[in-house]
Amino acid sequence: MTAADEKTLLESIPRRLFIDGEWVDAEGARTLDVHDPATGEVIASIADASPEDGVRALDAAVAAQDAWAATAPRARSEILRRAFDLVQQRKEDLALLMTLEMGKPLAEARGEVAYGGEFLRWFSEEAVRISGRYGLNPEGTGHMVVSQRPVGPSFFITPWNFPFAMATRKIAPALAAGCTVVIKPPELTPLTTLLFTQLLVEAGLPAGVVNVVTTSTSGAVSAPIIADPRLRKLSFTGSTPVGRKLIAQAAEGVLRVSMELGGNAPFVVFDDADLDRAVDGAMLAKFRNIGQACTAANRFIVHESVADEFARRVTERVERMPLGRGTEEGVQIGPLIDDRAVAKATELVDDAVARGARLLAGGRAIEGAGSFYEPTVVADVAPGSAILREEIFGPVLAISTFSDEDEAVRLANDTEYGLVSYVFTENLARGHRMIERLETGMMGLNVGVVSNAAAPFGGVKQSGVGREGGLEGINEYLSTKYTLIPAQ
Ligand code: NAD
């Protein structure tokens, strides 16, 4: 990939808001800058929407709702399928763009395009399977008709860590169900959503069905949209503190919400685990996306009899991980999203070490341009360390130990989060017990990545409400209508 390729791609990306089928300037032609986290340089200036722009986007979604809901499911399905095909054609551009604005290594960005694209294909197939039921009531006096209707205009707020997949995971099921959309992409990585919107237009999406507002003032632009009685659904992916605020705003209008929030995933390695598998799983669960995933393993809870060997093996692997700009061949650790993320990783590691943890690899921020933190391993992390409570969101593998199954379960569940857990054991009965005992919405049993468009993604406890993907995903955008007709 040359600098000229990067420049050509960046120049081709739309830079304005997309409202009612038109690319338009923000009010007052205000702009916001997008940076490359590997260099700190500005790579694009794009429209910076005002609250009024946000309401205009909602106006367009509301105006388009009835016609979109009335389209044949097959027509909606075919638009999604064409969008899937266009994503395959443009996969290199989408991947490079994500690496430029977010920093992840190009190979991982390609993986995200593949994963995110699958939501378009999956929901193109689900669009034609929305159905209801018909039956006699128990008294025999009436026929009950149960049908599914699109919820209506939906508002999406997405995070920076998976700029493509977080957009498709919401937009695809909404369109399949017959809902129109306003999306507010993250201010740090808005470009991928803009390119994807261009592909939706090429796929034949009618005006007003998807509207995009990029802004540096997320709270101010979102609040009037959420407060608007014409909005029917809010779907948010991001941190738990922001999610909590949005749920409170949504409560005013008794709005339907889906919340994909933070995680603090336990990665439990039993003494009967296949250690090779556990180490492979650990590298994926921890270092994918430079540790910046809600599903990232946050706490490695390892049986005391295998902890030293596990730590030795992961340290060996971590010491060999090439770090650099994501566009460079072979790089596995790109930059963190910004300097605040580097400061947070530094603080958490320093706190763990001050409480007695052993630093086995890394442990330092890297001086110079870009926001880099070394891939790091800390062992013997003491109870009470902040790293066990907070999402690290960086390339830091923190190990603590346990001595029996009950203790492992207690430690794993000792968090207000409940998104995903990883368990490594060769004992089938123990594996089944863990499915029952761990309080998470998802689990990887002897595997370090669980995401799949055909599976229900989501958490329990303060990791969120609702599911994205799978058979469940489309239900978030449907409301059930029941009608009774007298039997005679
Ligand atoms: P964030 O909560 O800071 O921001 C997420 C989005 O919300 C961004 O678009 C941001 O502009 C917007 N936002 C921020 N404050 C807002 C406000 N007051 N009103 C309206 N919008 C507001 O999170 P982030 O740092 O972008 O993403 C990282 C977080 O997202 C982590 O906690 C991670 O675990 C979580 N995450 C969860 C999932 C999941 O599916 N559960 C997936 C990816 C990321």
C-alpha cells in the first residue's frame, strides 16, 4: 500500500452529511478533523452536524418510513444482498480506510470487512422470513392473528473500535425489518460509515431510508433526536456510562432500546485445559483489535498449577509481536485510538505493579508520534487491582490465579459486566457446568473469538439489553401486533 493509494482513497470519501438522499453541508459549513492514530496527522475534514442537522435527518427518516415499510420484503432483501456484493468488491478500500482512521492492522481490518459484511447477507436472508401466526383461542370463540410490524424510525449511535461492523450490525436488521434509520457514527472514525453509505446508495437504497450525521458534539446532536416523539427505537453500542445516560433519556419517551455496552471478560484456564489451545485462544481474545474490543479478555483467571507455564508461553508470543502502523506488512499491534487510551493502559499497569504484580513483558508507552503502548503481560495480579474491575481497552494481558472450580466461578462473575466469557477445559461435564454458572450473554468454550452474524451477540448485567445478529437480531426492529377476530 503506497502513500498515493491512501491519498486517492481518502480523497474519494464523501465528507458531508447524508440526509434525504443528498450529501449536504452541516449548518454553517462547520467541519471536524479525523486523525490517523499511528501518526497523529489529520487525514480528512468532514461535516460537523448541529442539533438542527440531526433533526433534519430524523425528518427525512420519518418521511421515508411508511413507503419503506410498504416495500416487498424481497425488494429490501435484494438491496441488502447488492450491498453485500458491493462490500466484497470494495473490501480493500474499506479495510484500508479503517486502518487509516482507527489504526488496526490491515489483516484485521480485512477480517472486520468480512465479519461486518456478513450481517448484510444474513439479514438479506432474514428479511423474507418475517412471519406471524394464526390460531383459535383456547375458548374456541375467536381467531388470533399475530403479526410483526417494523418498529419505525430508528436512531443508531456507534463506537470507534469496529467502524464497519458496528454500523452493518445495526443497519442491516433495521432495513430488513422495514425501519428507516438515522446513524451517528463515532467522531473518531466516521469515514468508514460514509463510504458504506455510498455503497448502500449504489445498491439502490431509496432517499431518506438511511441518513448519516457526523458530529463532534454527540450529546447535543443526539438528545433532541432521542426526545423526539416520532422516534421509535434507539440502538447504542459504546461504553456503559454513556449507555446509562441514553437509557435515562429514552425513558422519557418510553422508547425501545438496544444497548451493546462494555465488558470485562473473564478468560478461565482450568488445570485440565489443552494449554496450546488456551494460549492460541488467549492471543486472539486479548490482542485482536489491539485489545480494544468489548469482547476482549480482560481478566485471565488461571489455575495455580498451570499459571506459570501459561504465563511463560504467552510472554514468549507477546515478545515477538511486531508493533507499528497498521498499514505495514506483518504488524500485529497498531496504535491505540488516542493518547487518553495510552494513559489509561499506563495507569492500570502501574497500579497492578504497585500492588505486587510481576511485569513479564512490555509495560511502557512508546515515545514519539502516534498513540502506541507495548503489548504487555502482568502476572500475579492482586485482588483489588483496578485492572480487574475496569475495561483495559489495550494490549495488556493480566493474569491471576485460582485453586478450585468454585473460586474460578466466583472470580469470573465478580464484575458488574456480563458480555462474554472464555473457558478452557478438556472436561466436558465441567464445560457444561460453566455454561450454566458464568453470568455472561456469550461464551467461548475452548475458543477465543465468538462473533458471528448468525449468532445472537449481546450481554447480561451492565453489558446491555437486546441482541444483535442471529435469529434474534431482527426482532429488535419488529413489534408484535395481535388481532382478535370472532370465530363466527
Ligand atoms: P463511548 O460510549 O464513549 O462512545 C460511543 C458512541 O457514543 C460514540 O459515537 C460517541 O460519539 C457517542 N457518545 C458519547 N457520549 C454521548 C452522549 N452523551 N450522547 C450521545 N452519544 C454519545 O464509547 P467508545 O469509547 O466509542 O467505545 C468503546 C466502548 O464501547 C467500550 O466500553 C466497549 O466495550 C464498548 N463496545 C461495546 C460493544 C458491544 O457490542 N457490547 C461493541 C463495541 C464496543
